[in-house]
Amino acid sequence: MPPIPGSGLAKGLAVTLRTMTKRAHTAQYPEVQPELPPRSRGVIGLFEENCTVCMLCARECPDWCIYIDSHKETVPAATPGGRERSRNVLDRFAIDFSLCMYCGICIEVCPFDALFWSPEFEYAETDIHELTHERDKLREWMWTVPAPPALDPGAEEPKEIAAARKTAEKAEAAAAAAAAEAGATPPADGTPDGTPDTPAGGTA
Ligand code: SF4
Ligand code: SF4
């Protein structure tokens, strides 16, 4: 059906009228901080302990604005006769936010959950060099990362939480077994309650 002549104009005027009758909302920033959605892309935080220096984030970053330096370290064998292992040690991790386009690819590709979005956005600088945030600053942003939202009711327990729970349960069971064993073992002096034997009629 062809459009009724003038219907476009009427629609446009209706939008104008609706907008005219609404009160203007002026954000009083910076006196009043804006309420940002929890998943806002403000700045990137680094949880260094999780980083294995796999370089995936730096390789996938379309702007090449992640700088990572590392060296290899030999870890002695954990058990006698075992093999020595080598591991990467992080020397530098920096993100140049003057180049970053906030695409989030680095966060998506990190296989070890070492990078997170923080909603913090107030880090403008007068010197562009200051926008390269080194590892210490990236760690500081970590503490501004909001907690993840609660799971849906009936959702499967995440494997990381399940693994942590099992480890905690095992540690608790081992501690309880050790305590029970210590309680069952007679004290070294041979008395049931550990009180030293005093000869009859003798003085302590
Ligand atoms: S958000 Fe995108 S551009 Fe910014 S550091 Fe990560 S991958 Fe690079
Ligand atoms: S992808 Fe993750 S683990 Fe790998 S270097 Fe980047 S931050 Fe570290």
C-alpha cells in the first residue's frame, strides 16, 4: 500500500511534540558521577597473577598497543628425580590507551582471565605519554573492576568455582584427618593425658 501523503511529516511532528513535553535531563558531571552500566568499557585492569605471558592479547590487539616483555626462568623439580621446568616471568606489561580503541579483543582472547574491563574513565592526561599505563597502574585498575553478576538460579556451577571448592574440601578433610590422628596418638611421655609421672610420695 502506498504511504499516505504527509504521513512522514505527521510522524516527525509527533516525535517533536513528544520530546517538547519531556523535561530536559542535564547530567551534573563532574559534581555528580554518572551511573554507568556495570559492563562499561572504561579502562583495562590486569590481574598479573593469572598472566602466563602467552602473548595472545598482544598478538590479537588490532592497534598493537599492548607491550609485553618477559624472560624465562628455570623452576627446580618438584619431586626428587623429577624434571626441571621453565616458566615465563613477566617483566613489563603496558597498554597505550592513546592508541587503544576499546574493542575488548584482548580481554576476550585472554585464556587465563588476566584482563578485565573496569568502568573507570577519568584518566585523561595532558601529556600523551602518560596514557601508557604500566603494570602497576593496570593492577590498580583491577580493584575497580565490579564483581561478576550472580548466576542464574539453577545455572551449572562454573568449573573454576567447582575446582576451588573441591580443593578447599580436600584441604579441610586432610586437616581434620591430621587432627584426629594427633588426638589418637598417645603423648611421647607414655601417659594418656600427657601429665608427667610423679613418683608416689615424691615431690615435683
Ligand atoms: S581493547 Fe582492543 S585496542 Fe585496546 S588494548 Fe585491547 S585489543 Fe588492543
Ligand atoms: S592473553 Fe592473558 S595470559 Fe596471555 S599475555 Fe595476555 S594477559 Fe597474559
